Amino acid sequence: MMTSFWMKAGKVFMKSLAAGLSVKVPKEMGSSNTEKFYRIPEGKGPHSVGCTDLMTENAAEGSFLRLYYPSCDATENEEAPWIPDKEYYHGLCDFLNMYRIVGERLFQYYVGSVTCPAKSNAAFKSGEKYPLLVFSHGLGAFRTIYSAICIEMASQGFIVAAVEHRDESASATYYCKRKSVSEPQEESTSNMEKEWIYYRKLKSGEEERSLRHKQVQQRAQECIKALNVILEINSGEEVMNVLNSDFDWNLLKDSVDTSRIAVMGHSFGGATVIESLSKEIRFRCGIALDAWMLPVGEDIYQNSVQQPLLFINSEKFQWADNILKMKKLGSNDTNKKMITIKGSVHQSFPDFTFVSGELVGRFFKLKGEIDPNEAIDISNHASLAFLQKHLSLRRDFSKWDSLVDGIGLNVIPGTNIDLSPAQPE
């Protein structure tokens, strides 16, 4: 279901972008390539936000993540690129069934200069302990595509580890390996090369549920591995980052509140949240954004998730069977909540909703009827209120408690989906 939607969307996407349907910002707002599109929103919390990438070990089994964190003011640091390598364009093209040579040019032109509003490798703001949030991306995405959510959480005082999954559900990812001795090495830092892993499509006759269940188990282990790596750094252990970076990881020592750890994810990442909670008790609670429940194993429904869990759904994506699985997971548990954001679509959570113009955004369901900024604010505020309660934070996020109960403008308690049994004809 998920893949067939994107296949259809990809074909139209290529045609429409080529036809120039993207809506540009008026000239008075600037004519440079960087200012041509709507920007990813900045964090609204009291902290400046930095980000850096971490990759451990020289193999696919290592951990790969982007860390968002409260930072010192860093006016000299540049904002991080939103899509950091051209190979991610290739992966998106494969995922959307587009020709790479055409798709790369279109992506490069339309979003190649987009940055996320976090300062690359800015100094970590030490001196206090921050709760930790591990984030899992959706099908066909990668670690940078949910920067609006991750940056907001970091601005509110969280350390956020956005995992890039290597289960072949990301449109593209990579690990670093040493070059063979036969290859020329121009300098001492060039003895590593990127080995790319692209999205794996379903094979002919392959049953999707079996593949996705296997992938979600790997994804959960990758979330736990990311948690372990951050806690190792927090305890002062030396962790080898195979990526070249000026970031000082030593500043993270004793900066993680190890009693306040949560997991969050979108779509396939929502299923990953559930799987991670069932496997790791150190995750004290979870937030599943428009969760896709197909990958979740049947064993999970047998009281395997004890921690509090918040489902935040879009109005246009969900269907009865999917919602019933969520409810089965949270029946008779007041710490498991569900809300729906009016006018929102499945893509109201990733960053694409902010960098697409009105025509393209509506046509490809990257935007819903609600303003993207309002939708993400509702999601973030409800998440923060939920996290304050279940991580016992001393913050003022309780002012948004009503959203967690589905009370407020553009929010619905539970679901908008009709769950009444189908009547016989």
C-alpha cells in the first residue's frame, strides 16, 4: 500500500516538476536559489540548536545518526545542508520510480540549496542534563528529513538522535569502509570510502508484511544501538566517529539525563517506536506519528508494550484496520493516547511539507488543508506535553496538556475514522 502510493506519486512528481509547477517566493523576498523556497521552521524553544553526524565502526552494523542538541550561540557556523549527498537524490529517484539523471537535476534545482535551521557542528551547550529522544524515520526517508521536529525538540532542551536505518527501507544510506590497498590514496584522510545502500523494492510475489516485520526488528535494534552509543559518550567513553567532524563529543559527558529517555518516529518509524518499546525498557515512553502498523508483529499485542504511548495521526492517511491495531495495543490503558490533527496528511510530519509550494504540495499530498506550520506546532506541543508528564520534566509543557486529550483547535480526540462494524448488504 505504502510503496504503490509512492510509485504513482513519483511518476506524476517528475512530470509536474519538469513542467514548473513549483511555487516560488515573491521576488521582494529574494531571488537567490537559497531564498527561492519556503524554509524549514526554526526551533521555538529557548535554546539555540546545533547538529552533527555520528557514524561508528567501519561496517553496516555500526550506528549512523544525526544528533540535534542545545548549542552555544554559533554565529560563525553555517546551517547544515538538508540533503547532504547527491546519492540521496538517487535513492529518492529509485524510491519514486524516477530516472536518476532527470530526478537528480530536478531535486538539485528545487531543494539543493535548502538548509535546516541548525548550526552544523556548533559547540554543545554543556552544564546541565538533558532528556534524550531517539527518532526513527519513515519508509523511503533518511536521517535529515524530519529536521523541523528534531530541531524544535532540541530547542526545547532535548538531545535528539535521528537514526538513519540500514534495513533497506531508507531511500539511501551508507557506511564507510577502508579503500583497498590497490586504490590510490592522495592523502591520509582519504583512505575511507562510502558504500551506499539503497531502498529495496518488493520482489515479484514477495509478501510485504514478512519483509517489513523483519525490517522493523532491525530498526528497533538500531534505535537501541543509538541509545547505547549516546550513553557511552555520556559516561566518558571514547567513541570513534569515522566521519570527519570538528564537533567535540567530549562536551556531552554527563549531559544526558539517563532516567529520561523516549523514542519517537513517523509512519514506519511509528511501528519502530512500538517495536523499540517492547524490546527496551530504558525507553520510558514513545510517540508514534501517523504509525503504519503492518510491520508490527502479533506478539507485540500481548502486553509487550508497558510504557506510555501517544499516537498522533493525520486526518487523511489512516484507515480502520490500522486504527484498530493501535487501539488493540492500548486498550484499557489510560497512558496510551490517540489524537488526530484536522486537515493534516501523512506528509504533514516530514520536512517536504515546508519546502514545496502550494500547488506541488497539495497535488502530491505534501500539504493538507491545515497550514503546515500549525499542524507541526500541534504535533510538537502535544508531544512535549506528553513527554513532560511521562518523563517527569520540570518544564511548562503542561500548558498543552489539553492537546493530548484531543481538546483544542484543529485536534480530534481519538480518530476521525468510522470503526463501526461493516453492515451486511
